[in-house]
Amino acid sequence: MEDSGSAGLEPGLYIVAGPIGNLGDLTPRGAEVLRLADVVAVEDTRVSARLLRHAGSDRPMIPYHDHSGENVRARLVERMAGESVALLSDAGTPLISDPGYKLVRDARAAGRMVTTLPGPSAVIAALTLSGLPTDRFLFMGFLASKAKARGDTLDEVAALRATLVFYESGPRLSESLSAMAAHLGDRDAAVAREISKTFEETATGTLLELSARYADAPPKGEIVVIVGPPGEAPPASAADADAALIEALTRLSVSKAAGEVAKKMGLDRRALYERAVELKG
């Protein structure tokens, strides 16, 4: 017969959002689960030990991070059959740019109970501080350190009409902001760091202004970069449309040339077709 779990907690996986800075931001429900769980899977035992002490928890910890092998994950999933396992990252909500999604996937595949205890998230906190549009946003995590890979990633999202959110480190911040400006345009942006901590700071400006600000003084602490969506493109002029049609007509029929330019410039296809006939003649 299976164990019913510790002190009333149903066996399974409990995803616990921890503070991103101030320990007081741990929710009462999160603290209770950390006190009652049979075991707490943590990214770093040294970091999590402080939070467990704050929560009044003496539960055993098991390291679970990016370098954990499949056998560690399998043992945790096996334990969930009769025990409660709390998942905790170093800061904020687990799985958001942190290890964990494979554990959730495997736990569900094994039929284990999985629940989450919502709480702090640096992504959401930074968006609220930025003063930039929040109705549509994309979290990008950390950009690649190699210039080409970083540029390719930025090019993929350059036309997306959404606010972009990145994690970044102090030493790379200025260079990353400059690369964003080069590939996305010099958009409005914000740099939020040390959120909920003593030296919390949110700096706003354009990407190039912020890059210059941090060029000679790389900041310390956890950093989130928020980049506003692209501005509205100016409407294409008649001369621009003619130039595009003339180029397209060297490769395509009148009908296909009109369709290509209409799609690219957001113009009326029928009017472009009539103009293409004139130009062709």
C-alpha cells in the first residue's frame, strides 16, 4: 500500500515559486509546502538552505539542476508515487529559464500529481517596472554569447509586434544592448536589476542610450532587459511601390509581381496590378 505523503500533502510534485530577492515575498502556501514536503529538489543546496530556514523547514534537499542525469529525475519521479516532492529554483518560479520541465513531463507521463504554487517571477516583475506595453510580450531568456548566433536570434523576432524580455549578466549588458539596437532598431527599452532587493534599479531610455550608460560601468546583480515593440512603419510612397514593382517585374509576371509587392508593402493588390500593367507597357 502506498504512503499517503507527509503531514497531509498528497504524493506528487509541487512546483514552488521562491522569492527573486526579498525573502518576505515567499507566499504562506509556498512556505507551508516547504515545511511539509517529504523532500525538496533544489537547484543549489547552499542557496535554498537559506530560504528553507526562513520558511521554518528542516526537510531534506536533493540537488536537481541542468547537469543532473536522467537517473536523478527517474528516482524523483519514483518517489512521487508515495511521497511529496517540492521543486525549488535558486530564485523565482522554477522552469522559467531554469531546469525542471523534463521533471514535470516525466512526472505527468508516470501519472503523478503535479501542481504549482504561483509566486514571484523576474519576467513579470520587470515588465511591470518598465513602463512598456505589456499586452503582448515574448520571453527570450539569455541571448547567445557568440555574435552571429545572437544576431540571428534577434533577426528572427525583429518584426514581431510585441515587447521582448531578456535575461542578461552585467559584463555582457552593454554589448547585448548595442546588438539589440543594431538588429531591432534603437527602440525604447528598460533595464531592471536587483528587483525587490536593497539596490533595486530600473533605468529607461533607448537601447543605445542604455548601452552607453553601462559601457564603462557594468552593473552587478540579476538583470532583466525589456525592449518595446517596433514602431509603426511609415506608409510606402508611390515611388517606393514603383521601384518595388519594376524590380519584381524583372523576375515575375505582372500578376505575381503585384501580389509580391502587395504582401511586402501592405498595399492594395488590384491597384498594384493596374500600375504594373502600365509599367510593363
